[in-house]
Amino acid sequence: MNQETNPIILKKTVTQLPIYEPPNEVWSVIANELDLQKKLQTLPNHPPKEFVWETIEMNLAKSASRTQSSGSTQRIFLVKRLGIAASILFMLGISWWIMTDAFTQNKFQYTQETINAQLLVADWDEDGEALTQIKAICEVKNYACTAPEFQQLEQELNELNEAKSDLKQAIDDFGKDTQLIAKLSEVELERTVVLKKMIANIL
Amino acid sequence: MTNAQLIEQCLAQDRLAQKELYDRYKTAMYTLAYRMCNDFGLADEVLQDAFLQIFRYLHTFRHESTLGAWIKTIVVRTAYKKIKKSVSFESLDHQQYQPITWGNELDTDYLEQAIQSLAAGYRSVFILVAIEGYTHQETGDLLGISAGTSKSQLYHAKRKLRILLKHYRQ
């Protein structure tokens, strides 16, 4: 592929190519934007009215009582399952002990699980099913999805989606910075909470 | 002021330090942005967008490269986003490589004009490899192409340049 004669001539000429100065307006735009960002950070906070929390609390109490009745039956199943799992583990433990102690010279083995950041990020995108479910319910229960509460949650989800895509872009551009990944994980958790609330709201 | 001190002050949102950082790199980065976009208006936008990102994400700079190299990467990515729609890396026939012969002397102005008249794909690869000194692997990573594609694009860019320079001479 290096089929060039006199490549040094090109290299030499390239170093002599002209340079260009940006116009002063470029810095003015940057400085204005930085000023705006600074001002945006100092914008006053507006505490919500008391009734907002009261409404949230009321809804939380409602959903808690809804899940409580199904919770008791779930608990019985859980105890049974735990019992079975414990017996299996006990039997596996005994057979492992017999195998290793009787037939080998007391060798110790261990495995170490490492978290693949790539997989972690990939997992975060697997909430398509929940969204499809919400869309399907909305088609049937249109009134529930046009309710202000639901629309507020939808708006919240859109904002979180935007924040997620901004963060993913930043991770692509600036590498897997721990702060960015932590922030992405935080946003993803918030999305999950909002999605759950959306589903609870229309069921 | 050293770059480390400058970074520290920029992180503290010191406007004078931010201007100083901008002044240190503006000419090199503007020249690079202009060469990639082939348009001064777009180069203005690239410089604005890139420096806003630089100040926003300066806390992520880990000193794994020089500050200049880090800034350059951001400028290249920002510029490439602006021209991406007009770039196509067509697959090129690897069998048809012919030697390129550069004359004993090349005119700088002609070369500048010839570079700017290259198709965006050829131009981007030529600028990144031949002028900015990126490897084919790094160029491939920046432009989302393979190192092999970068190599063949460079070859064809040089061939096209050679033809253009012959025309300019006549």
C-alpha cells in the first residue's frame, strides 16, 4: 500500500499549510452560553405545595394496600420455594464435600465473577416490553392514559429518556467515566420507578 | 500557567482561565475544524460546540493523553458529526493500487485547494492521518470505519490529490 515515491515532499508541504484564526464572535457565543449555564445553575428552587406530597402519600398507601393482599399468598409460595432451594443446596453441598474430600487431596477452588460494563449498559435497554405493555393497555384504556397523572409520568419518562441518551452519548464520546456511568445508572433506576408507576396507574 | 493549573481553574468555572484555554488551542482547532468541514461557518459552529463540551466534560479528562490531544479528539468528533451526512466511504477495489509519484516540489496553496476539493470521506481520512498524525486504527475509531478502510481511503485520497495537483500546474 505504500506505493509512493517522494512521500517526504508531501509531508514537508503539509507542515507548511496555512492556519486560520477563528472570528472573535466565536468566543462571544461560547462566553454567552457559559454565562447562561452559570445563571441556570443559580435559578431559585421552588418547593412544591404541601398537597403534592399528600397526594403522593395517598397513592402510595393505595398501592400498598393493593399489593398487601396478593403479598400474603406470595409469601407462602416464597417460603416453600426457599425450603426446596435450601434442600437442594444442602444435598449439593454434601455430594461436593464427598467428592472433593474423599477423592482429591483437599483442593480449594473458587471462581470470581466480574461485571462487564458493556453488558451492564446493554441490560439497561431491555425495557421495551414494559413500554409495549403500556402502549397496549393505553389502546384499550385510553381514558387512563389521558389522565393528567399519567401524562405527567409520561413527560417525566421522556425527560429521563433524553437524559439517558445524552449520558450515553457522553459515555461514547468521553469513555466509560465512573461518574457518567453512575449517573446513567441513577437515571435508569429513575426510569424503572417511573415505568412501574405508569403501569400501576393504568392497571 | 501550566495546563494542570489552567484545568483546575477552569473546573472552578473561572472565566479568565476558560478564555485562556480557548486562546491556547483556538487556532489549531479552528484550522482543523475548517479543513474537515470545508466551510468557515461550520467551523465556527464546531469550535463553539466543541469548547462548550470541553468545559462541560473537563472533569472527565484523566491525563491519559495530553490536554491538546483530548481537545483535538473532541473537535474531530464534533466536526465529523456536522459533515457525517455528506460523507460516504465507498468500498474501493484493493487490487488496483498504482504507485503515486510526488514531484520534487509541491505548492502549498495548490495543495490546500486540492485537499479542500476532495470528497468529504477522502478529505477526513487524509486530514486525520497525513496532517494530524492519527494512526489508521485511531482514524477508524474516530470515523466509525475499519483501519483497512482508512488505509484505502488514504491511498485514493492521495491519488486524487496527485491528479488535482497536476491540473493546477497546467
